Amino acid sequence: MSRPDDTAPPSLDSLWGQRESQTFDRHTIHEIHRAAREGLYRIRGFGAKRPLPHFDDLVFLGASISRYPLEGYREKCDTTVTLGTRFAKTPITLRTPITIAGMSFGALSGPAKEALGRGANAVGTSTTSGDGGITDEERTYSKTLVYQLLPSRYGMNPKHLRSVDAIEIVVGQGAKPGGGGMLLGQKISDRVAQMRTLPKGIDQRSACRHPDWTGPDDLAIKIQEIREITDWEKPIYVKIGATRTYYDVMLCVKAGADVIVLDGMQGGTGATQDVFIEHVGIPTLPALRQAVEALQELDMHRKVQLIVSGGIRTGADVAKALAMGADAVAIGTAALIALGDNHPSLADAYQRMGTVPGLFEDWQAGNDPAGITTQDPDQYSRLDPEVAGHRLANYLRVLTLETQTLARACGKSHVHNLEPEDLRALTVEAAAMAGVPLAGTDWIPGRS
């Protein structure tokens, strides 16, 4: 009789009775071993991967006898949105409430930035610069461009402030509120280094707060400075990560913001510490409710526009965000996926990198077979910005049509007519966070 192979892995039968720890699961054990081996915290891209309450936990009631739906072929459902109506001389009007979030040249390749502009322009929406200034391609193909002013001030140029359509002052980001940006040395190419006035090939870490601010009153001073530089023409956004959202929104309004951009915990990033991504900030769902409550308390809801981002994937997500009180949404991670990130056609290339489509998250590494999150000419030359822009435009059209479909089903002639009364929650947690009744009841947890 042959002896059993002592080197063979144990069979499932031999493991009977053993149970994986919920606290020390295999992923946690692997990360402890990695930290012990390397002595470095983990840096990655993408966004939070832990389970979080999200828009999937809400459903629309739809129309029936008490409320009639709209006929899709004969009755119009408008999707236009105007941003910056509070103080700016030239507000922005978009054909869809879905915008492109700020993603920098450096974190993304030049062709990727061009593709974002092409896709956004095709459907009549805006794109946003990100850190490090704007490229010629981005300005050329983005008819409506929002310029981000970040704590790093990399690439900051008063001429750019006057050439764009709106300015977004970035205070925080949903994936890392309280933390600054990161761009590792392998992505600091000659062009990136020149635009940011940095040495080539050296890791760059941005400041976590604006260097000339000591408190919220300084935000009002900065907004006033920008208004004077731009002759009060451009709408001024303020972007915040979702933390103490109620009070932060109130301070933004007090400081004179035209538009508030709220980025929830599910928001993506090009690079930051994993511990930040998974353990700092609050989910988009409760943050959105708190922001709307703050605007309503100040009687500024719809007067100061609210853009929400962080985990927007489908037209259902868009419609639910609008129903909860947002004026528009911004997408980042979903836009990159539409360009071709994590595409199944790249399976062989991902396998050689030790991953598979759907799991690739090393946006910080500068090694991207899709040509999106890289500065390697051999890689980014694979991305055709015209084709990728067409893919993004198709995706944005689908999101808009899905949003219209749900609004019509609720009897709305404009997507902004969606309201919390149209929503019900499927879990107690979602009901409490979103402030809508639990399905089948009139109960909102935490309210009498």
C-alpha cells in the first residue's frame, strides 16, 4: 500500500471542524505577514472594498393609481442642470446631471485625460482637472472644464483660472479626508515634473491642508480672491470629503460657495494608504442626507447646488442621489472603467502582474496595461482617446437614460422632481442613514 503524500495539501474532509476567524481571516493574516516582511504601510488606488450601506439598499416606489407614470415616448422628462446660480455671472448649464470628477494628469495618462474630455463633451457635461494643472489636450477636448485648486498648488496658474468654466477648491476627498494626495516617483515623468515643478522620478506627497489657511474664515477670503481674479464670472465649487458633513456644508455656504461637491467614503483615488481608504470618512448615503439637511436648515437647498460623488455606478444610483436632494453627481472610478480599466480583454496582461480583471487596484504603480493610470509611453500609447471617449460617452448616455426611466416611472417631468417620498429602504441601517422609511412601514429609525 502506498503511503500518503505528506507534501500534498490537506483535503476538505481533513479540515472538518476548523473554522476561519472573522477577526483574523486569511486576508488579515496575509496583510500582517506583508507588513512584518516589508515594514511599510500599503499604498493602493481604487476605493473602499469593505461592505458599506449604499444606494442598492434603497428602492423606488414607482407610480400606480395614486400617482401616474409618464409615457416614455410622448411625455418629456428633462435632465438639464444649472450649476453656480448663487453668485457667478456665468453659471454652467449641462445636459445631464452626471459630471466627471477631478482626476489629475499624472495619476492618469495624457490620452486618458483627453478621452475623459471627449466623452464628457459628447453628452454635454463637464470634466474636472485634478491636481497638477491642465494639459492642452484636456482644455481642447473639454468644452466645459472645472479647474481644481488643491492644497499642493502644483501647476497653479492664474491664467488657467480665467480660461476654465468653473473653479473647484478642494478641501478633502472621500477616499482620504484629512490626508493629502500621493504620486509615486515612477509616475513623475518629464512632462509631469515640468508641470508640477518637481524632480523627475521622486515620490510626491501633497499637503493635507491649504498652506494659507488657519480656519474656515480663510475659505471665505480665498473665495473672494478667486472671484476678484475671475471678475465674478466663474462658479466656485468647494469639495469636501464626507466626515462632519452637516457642519462642513454650513461653513461652505457661509464662506460663499456657489456649489458644494460632497465625496463619500466609496470615492476612488489614484493612490493613498489602504488604512485611509477603508477606515476614514463616512459612506455616501448618510453624508448626502446630512448635506441636504444643512442646506435646508439655511434655506439654501437648490440655491447652492450639491454634487455628490463616491460609488456612483448606475442610473439607479444617480436617480436615488437626486431623489435624496442632490442636484448632480460626479463619477471617477466608473469613468475609468468605461475607458477600459479592468477590461476582460487584458486578462493575460493582468495575470502576468499577479491579478485578474475586476481586482486590479494598483493605480499608484504606473504599470497599467490599459494605458490609463500610467506615464509609460509604451503603455499609454495603447489607449486610443477617440475610441475610449466614445465608450465613456455611451456609458454616460446609458446612465442618463436609466435616470430618466426611473423618474418617469415615478411620474416626474424633470429628474430634479424626484424626492425622498419616492424612496423606501430595504434595511434598518439604510433607513436611518438615508432618512427614508423602511419598506412596508412609515418608520424612519432615530425619528419619532
